[in-house]
Amino acid sequence: MVAIFFSFFMIACGGGEQKTDESKTTDSAAAAAAADSAKMAAANATIDAVKAAPNLYKTLQDTLGIRIVEADYKPGDSSAMHSHPDYALYVIKGGKTEFIGKDGSKMETEMQSAMENIRAAEFHSVKNIGKSDVKVWLVEVNRPMGASTFDSSTSATKIAPNLYKLIKDSMGIRILEATYKPGQSSAIHSHPDLALYVISGGTAEFTGKDGKKMKNELKTGMSMVVPADTHAVKNVGKGTLKVLLVEVSRPVK
């Protein structure tokens, strides 16, 4: 708009050599302003949540282009503006929050405990405007969109649909809930790289495709990033085992 204004102004005033010099000056100023705006936009797009608000966001694990972050807001807590790449979330403790966009727009959200979602990359700040703590488990996916090499025919939801429930499937990210009652077991199936959160812990026995068995104690609240694997699972404990899985079917950079 500034460049257009000056262009019309110089035509109206004549100008000769002065017109050429001032046009060049204006063009240079506009180019510099555009460059500054581009740099600012790029900086805004990569303001890491953990760096922007280390008192509220904690990295639990970061590997394979998948980062697990825990967000913990007490009543009245608010974060600086920050960004997230595409991500999945699970609400451990719900509450009332206010999201503020980079344009200043505000949106109040009631986050329900056990809520699960997948969201595209975004830039915002957050405030806990409720009376209780809000705790959220985030899985940030730092991988480009692209064709997956994962064989979906061996997916857990196809091999053992009675044990694995598909919650969300978007942008090459899937949220699954795995529920095993004592004694229940699945046939051999596969997962791409994933992040897991143990909702209700117990003892699981994993059998690899080579027949090798391994027991794991999965404790409530535990989370980790797990590389792609093929296995069968059996609940060898005395209680129901429930795990949230965030599968990432995107190529590693």
C-alpha cells in the first residue's frame, strides 16, 4: 500500500530524475519491510513451547522426530506466545482454558479429562482461567507429510479390533486405545513409530515375530516413544491394562 501511494504521488508531481531516485528508495524500503515481516513470521512460527514457557511445558522424550511434552497449568497460569507442529493430545486433568491467537482473538475452551484430539500446527498462548489444575500430554510430530511405508494390513486395529479402538485418524497421525483385560491376548500385529501413555497400568507379555517373549511392567502415567515393531501382546497381570497409542505414519526426515 505504501509503495502504491508513493507511485501515484510521483506521477502527479512530475519528477524527472528525482522520481527515479525516490522510486528506488521506496522500493528498497518496501523490500526491507517485506523481508523484516518474513523474518518475524518465520520466528513466530518456530517459538518452541518448552523454550517459551519452561515453567509450564516439560519435554519427557524427544526421538525419531516425535516429542512428548507435558503441559501443566495451575489456576491463573498463562504462557507466552508459542508454536506447536502438528500434534496429538490427551487431557490428563481437565479444566477451563483460554486460547489467544496471534491476531489477538480469544477462545474459551472446557477441556474434559480423557479428551483426545489431533491438531494441525498452530501459534497461540494459553491461560488457565478455571479453578483446578489442567494437565495435558502432547505428542508433537516433527516429520514432513509424505507417503507412509507402513503396511496397514497388519495394523493392530485390523488384526485385533476387539482390543484396539481407533479414536482419531488425521494427517498421518492415529490415536488408538488398547484395552486388555486379564488373560486377553492379541495375534501378531504391527505398529509404525509411536508414542504411548499408560492410562491404567499392569503387566504385559510381548512376543516378537521370532517367538521371543519379554514381560514389561507398564506403570500408570508412564509414557515413551517406541520404534516401529511387530509383536503379539498378552495381559499377564491381575488388572485391566489400558494404553493410549499415538501412531505416526510419516517418513522420518
